[in-house]
Amino acid sequence: MDWGHDINELNGLAMAMIHENQHLGTARGYVRVLVARIESDETLSLLFETLTSYGKSGRFHYLDVLGNGESGRFEPPEAYWTELKNHVIATAPELASMTSILDPNEFSRSLEKLSAIISRRLEEWWCVIHRLGVQGCFGPRGKEVGWELWPAGRQSLGL
């Protein structure tokens, strides 16, 4: 199996496996709630598209720019980052004023909040994948590995 740098495809494969094995979950209602939580999260979807774009071509785009001053044949990832950023700003009340910030210090604080929101969503995805593994949604071997995905003692994020 060739995943390459396609984070979006890798997530799609994981979600297909989860759907196929939901019936193996020890707490099926809980499994449904967890699956719905990450499938309905548009921020995660945009983040995975952004990371895929950067992993597949964005880094090479910047290498071409550095090497010869031209963008070359690879797609620049800025549009993905901009779409992700705009989505988070539009959906996070604490960032409502971010588009009109002129004070560099306030803008810096807003960028930190933006990064924290995106980071939290990714951490929630990670925790959900761990919980789904423990529940058996990746089969018997995945149930064993599920315990390894989330370090012992790490806060469980209330999931």
C-alpha cells in the first residue's frame, strides 16, 4: 500500500476501516459519537487537505522558489492555509475580531489562538483514533495498538 504524503487519503483509509469495523466496538453508541465527532469537523477536513497539499507539493514549490526564483511545476499551498485560517476565524467566536486587527501584539496573540484551535482539533482527532482503536474499530491488533497511541497519563480530553 502506497500512502506517500497524502494525509487526507490516509485518514480516509482509517475512516473506511472504522466504518467497516464499527460493529466490533465494545460500546457501539460511544463509537458512533466519536465517529460523528471527527467526520463532522470541517476544520479537520481542511487541515488534512492543507497538510496533504504541503506534503505532496508545497515543500517542493518552496524549494523551486529558493533554487531558481520560480514556482515551477508544484502547486503553492497558500490557498489551502488561507482557506483553513478563514474557516477557523469564521467559526471561532474568540477570533471574530482577528480580520481587523492592526496592533501587531494583538495580531500575534490572535495567531497564537488560531494555532491553538487548530492544534486542539488535531489532538482531539488523535484521541478519537486512540479511543476507536481501543474500542476494537481497527480489529484485534488495532485494539492492542490503540493503547499505544495515547501516552499513559495524558489528559483524555473528556472524550
